[in-house]
Amino acid sequence: MEVSVENEVKETYPDLSKVPQKYHDLKEVFNKIKTKNALAHAVQLAHHDCDLLREQYDEEQEAKAELQRVMSKANSEVAQWRTKYEESQAELEGAQKEARALNTEMFKRKNSCEEALDHLETLKRENKNLQQEISDLTEHISETGKTIHELEKGSQRVLFMSCKLLLCCRSAQSC
């Protein structure tokens, strides 16, 4: 039954087989029109963008001229600062040379001071040793003095005893 319906439709509408081709052709025409419209719109946008770019170009040209004036002024200031820098650099180099000479002198004096301090420490140690030696010698002299005193006392006793004995002997000889 389906075959008969198809046949009947084909017989009633003989151009029906051309409908897909016509649909396809119409679709292509529609797409071409759509493309033309899109291109026309793109051209309009391009003209608008071109106008904006011209305005921007003019503004940038004015800004460029102003920038060139500012740059010229800045270049002259840079030249002045460069001169000041070079003068300062020469002063700095002189100061650094003087600082190096002073550092060398300070180093020499520091070394001399350290040597003097070392010599002072050595003298302090020697002084301490000499003081100890003096103390020992003083103690020894004191002990020796006591011994001498004791010996002198003993010597005086012996002399006194000798004198006594001599007197006794003389008195015994005279009797």
C-alpha cells in the first residue's frame, strides 16, 4: 500500500522530485545574500574603524609633537645632569683615592698600636715576673737579715763569752 501512495503522489505532483534541488538552490542564494549583507556590514564597520583610526592618528601626531618637545627639554636636562655626574664622579674618585690613602695609614697605625699593645702585655708580664722576683728576693733578704742578726747576736755572745773567759783567765793568772 505504501508503494501505491508513493506512485499516486508522484503522478499528482510530477515536479516534487525537483523540490530538493530547488530547496538547495534557494539555500545557496540565501547564503550568498547573507554573505553579501555580512560583507556590506563589514565594509561599513571598516569605514567606521578607518575614521576612528584617522582620528587616533591625528591625536597621536599631536602627542608625538608634544613628546618631541618634552624629549628635547629632557635631553638638555640630561646633558646638565651628565655634566654634574661627571664632576661628582671626579670628586668621588679623588675622595676614594684619599680614603684609600687614609685607610693605608690607619692600617699602619693600627698595626703599630697592636704591636705596642703586644709589647705592653710583654712588659706587664715581665714587670709581674720582676715584682715576684723582687718579692722573693726581699723575702730572702729578710730571712738573710734575720740570720745575720742571729749570727751577730751569736757572735756578740761568743765575743762576750770570750771576753769573760779572757777576764777569768787573766784574773786566774793574776791570782
